[in-house]
Amino acid sequence: MSYEEAPLVNWSTYADARATMGSDFVRILGYFREDGVKSVDAIETAMRERSAARLVLPAHTLKSEAHQFGAERLGLLSEKIEVVARHCVETHVEPDELLEDVVSLRDMFLGSLALLEKEANPLVERRSFGRRPLAPAGGLSAPRNFGRA
């Protein structure tokens, strides 16, 4: 599957990661944010320098971390950058064919991260799965006395 066809986030993978990491999940997601920004910066710098060798490690790192949290499209794009960059190193050519992919990387990273962080926010309203939704503020049908006459 090409990265264009992949969902931005695979929620099943996300749920598995959240269950596995437990109470450390939000902290580790914060590390993904920090490391991801550094990786994207390094990839953009390497591309400006037309250095295939310097693309490989940050793309590999971003790929692994993205897949860990279910950021599937980001993981697949990072993998493409890594694989093509490795090929460019082996064949001694510049990574010009990756320009459009690298240009789209930052927006994809930020969009994926926004979805992941929104879902991780404890204040986000969760789906209730069969429970009655809470009544909106001021939406009580009748005043209640709660035992008072």
C-alpha cells in the first residue's frame, strides 16, 4: 500500500499502544512530538543539502515511532524516504526524487500528531458505547428537590 492510500491514523494500533504503555502513554507521546520535530527538521536539512546519507537515520527513526502510535500514513511516507535515500546512497545519486515527499512531511507529521494528541487528551469527550449521554448544562427536564420538601 502506498502512503497516499493509508489512513492518517490506524486507531486499532493506537489503542494497542495506549493499552501497552498504560499510564506512560501521554509522556511517551510527548517524546514522539519532540523526536518527530527533530527528525522532520533533520530530513528537511538533509534534503536542502541533497544528502541522501543524512536522510536515512531521521527517516528511519520517524518511521518507527510513527508506526508505534498508529500514525500509519506518516510511517509509510517516512519508510519511502528511508528506502529511496538508502538506494540513492548505494547508487551514488542525489535524492532529488524525494523533494515532493519531503515537502509534504511536516504537514503530515503535524496533522497526525494533532489527531493523536486530541485522542490522548483526558478532557476529550469519549464515545459512550451504550451509555446515556450527559444532559447539556441547564438541560434538566424538571427541578429536583433531592429529598427536600
